[in-house]
Amino acid sequence: MKKGCKYGTHRVIEPVGVLPQPANKIDNNMDELYDNEILIDVQTLNIDSASFTQIEEQAGGDEKKIAEIMLAIVEKQGKHRNPVTGSGGMLIGTIEKIGSALDGKIDLKVGDKIATLVSLSLTPLRIDKIKAIRKDIDQVDIDGKAILFESGIYAKIPTDLPEKLVLSALDVAGAPAQTAKLVKPGDNVLIIGAGGKSGMLCCYEAKRRAGVTGKVIGLCHSAKSADRLEKLGFCDIVFTADARKPVECMNKISELTNGEMVDVTINNVNIPDTEMTSVLCTKNTGLVYFFSMSTNFTKAALGAEGVGSDVTMIIGNGYTKGHADITLDILRESEKVRNVFTELYA
């Protein structure tokens, strides 16, 4: 077997010298495995929410066109990186082959079923056939292969939870895990996109960390998601608003916090132009965590400067230590979360 780079640069076709994620094209030839790669027989892709929303809009909701767009992306780039959002997603598959440099040195064996915890935007992928598209949960069943690099992280699929449920939760595992790190007892916390997949998990974790002296506020776009969130009972306050209207949202948060604003804002939306709502709703000494891949960080940075806000802004790294365990434990601990996720995503 040929020797490969830990980070997968040996698969980059162009431009030469960059890592696989920003590369325009990578090698997705699965016939020859490098010594530090893992070959995966792919069953399901969980497309990033911002990416799937954009593709669905581009296709006018037509499943055949969605499939054509996805196949064209992979054909051109050797991976599934949405050219508009720049984001990918993750996958579930079965280990088919392990490179000689890794064999016996990792806790995987041929036949294990895993979820990759690195983005499809850097994962060599070949799609042989699109078998089913589930638009309501951003999942696509395929026949295909993928490569996990030596540096790639993964989670074995647990036997006590349904696979599709695990895939949906692990796709956003970084959000509740980062929330657990950022929220302190007594904090006022705003979750934007609180009724969505990552939002519900963040609300649960935020309430657990903020405690009885803190306040968790959930901002939802629709009455349906707000009603669902109210029934879960993780938020002290739930309201509906258009997060693309920053002044209206700021005034509402000012009203709800007696002018204090919030200590921490977690942005989970899958649409653009919500950066300034996050900034304006957060006090100057506060913190904004942009988990959303729809975030334009130029708008966020220059917008904060323009309104004289000294808020700390964190880019939504999808990985933090123990994030898979934290997220799956939420499903095990909370029957309410597990039931809602099972109904919506499994």
C-alpha cells in the first residue's frame, strides 16, 4: 500500500498543497487504498441542514433534481461540498477495509458500523446510486464508498439506539457539547433556531448548565416548532420571530431580560442573515456561538464593529472532546428528547 498523509493531502488533486476540505477537487478513486485510510461502504448521508436547504430550494423541491445536484457535486469535486454553503454533512457506513498502517492500532475492525464525525466536505466519496431522499430530515440513502483519513474522527453505532436516530443526533453533536462548555450557572441564554434538531439539544444542555438561577430563551421561526419546544419544557421562555430582523429581535430580548440582554447566544439556524440578531441580543461582555454553517463571518465581524459591540464570537467547530458521548447521553437521559427525535428523524 502507498503511504498517505495523516490529514489526507495525498488525495488532493487541485490546488496542490491545501488540505482536503478547501480543495476544489480530491481523488475519490476507491480501487486503491492508502496505508492510513479506512474504506467505508456507505448506507446513508446526513447532509448539513444549510446545505440541504439550499439544494432543495435550487431543485424546487423536486427529488430527481436534488439527486442530480448531489451527483454533480460529487462528480466535480470527488466529495460532497456544497459550492454555495461550503458545507457537507456526515455519513453512516460499514467498515470494508482498513489500511495496513492502521490495522490493529485502532478500535475498529472490518464489519463495524460507524458514523463519521468529519464533514463530507473533506471526505472522498463515490455515489453509485441514490436510493432514497428523505427531505424532511436531510438524509439520503445511497450505494457508495467513502474514505476516512487517519485523522478522521468517528463514533461506533451504539446498539441501544436506532441508527437513523443516532445519525441525526451526531450530525449536530458539536452544538450541545459546546453549549455545555460555554454556559455557566446563572447565565441568560438565547438559542436561535431553538425548535430545530441542534436547537432542541442545545436548549436541554443550556438549561442543565444555567440552572435555576439562569434563564433559557428559545427563538423559533414557526408556531409549530415553538409549540413543540414549549412542550419539551427546557426553555423558560419561547417566542417566534424572524431572526433576519435584528432590531425587532433585540427589542424583544431587551423586554424579556429587563434591558440586560443575554450572556450567551447560540445560533443554530440554517438560513443566512441572522448574524446581527445574535450580536445585538448579546450583552457587550457576552459570547455568541455561531454553530450555523449559514453564518457569514464577515457580516458578523464587521457588523459587530459597526454597532460598537465588544461581544466575543466563536466559530462553530463541529468537534469538541467527548461531543458524541455528550449528545448520545442526552438521548438516553431525556425521554422527551428521545421521543421527539424518534418521531421527527428516526
